[in-house]
Amino acid sequence: MPRTGRPRAFNRDEAVLAAMFLFWEHGFESTSLAQLRAAMGHISAASFYAAFESKEALFRETVERYKATYGQVMESFHDQRLAPKAAIEQGLRRSARMQTEGSHPLGCLVVLSGISCSPENQHIQEMLAKEREKNRDGIKDCIERAVANGELPDTVDVPMLVTLFNTFLLGISTQARDGIPFKQIDAAITQLMSIWDALSRKNG
């Protein structure tokens, strides 16, 4: 009887990356345990639960992995060493480039993976909403800094501007999934930032 090779050792980092791509592409609810186990090297259900405890625990781990890797493109929103306008513009452009790259699923995992959930998974939606709120808060901080340092007039409608930039940021995901190329989104960001320039000139 021919000898079979030794089974490939389980690599947790590779498994989490594979799971992250599945959740990113299909969403939390639509990604099945069978898909996850297959992507992880066809591991058994027992091995899966021993390593990750549950599908939800694995999903939470993949969100953390995403934030520490691909999601870093939006860290400029929280970087007070950058000028406010540069911080927002850099975050938008880097996010658009990342979300339109073909080396991974298109769009943003935090936006797309829990956009719609059944009532029993409402807490997944709420968890992702809190993650998105962090970016919104970063944009708000940038705008408030610009008002405080005189870059923008103190009469500016801060909540409106926050909503404007954050809505554009969230919308990049659907544009990327619809096949809109980075060049086109990038040009739209240039036009969007002209609103900042117009407000700044009013303050001059």
C-alpha cells in the first residue's frame, strides 16, 4: 500500500488570513463553516472549534487582523502630526487605492461584511458600526482641528462636513465592488477636497 505524505501542519496565521478574505468577499452570515474549514486546509470541525471557539470569535479576530493590515490606510484620520486637510485627503486616497486593488476582495471588510444581518446577529452589525464610527470620529477631529487653527472658518457646519467626507468614504466600497476604477474615484476625491479649499478661501 503506498505511503501517503504527512498532512500539512495547521498554520493559524494563514487560516485567519483565508477566513478574512472569505468574510470580506461574502459577509459574516453568508460565509459558512464548511467554506471556512475548506479554506483553512480542510480542517475538521473539531480542529476548527479547538482553534477558534466559534465562527463569531473567528470573525472578530479577522476584523482585528484587517484593522492591523489593510485597514491601516485610514490611520491618517487619527494622525495629529498631519495637517487636517492632508489627513483626510490621504485617508480617502489610500483607502480608495486599497479597496480597488485586485489582490484581495474589493471594497472594505468593515463596511461590507455585516451590512445586513438577521436579528440574532444584530450585535455583529453593531460591532462593525462602532468600528466605522472610529473613522467618522477621526474625520470629525480633523475638521475641528482645522477650525481651531483657523484653517476653516468657525462658522463652518462641522456635522455637515463630517457627514460629507464620511459618506464618501463609505461609498467607496460599493463603487469598488461595482468595478469603478481607482483613477475615477481618485479624481472624485480631488473634486471633493475642492470644497475644503473653497471654505478655506472664505476664511482668508
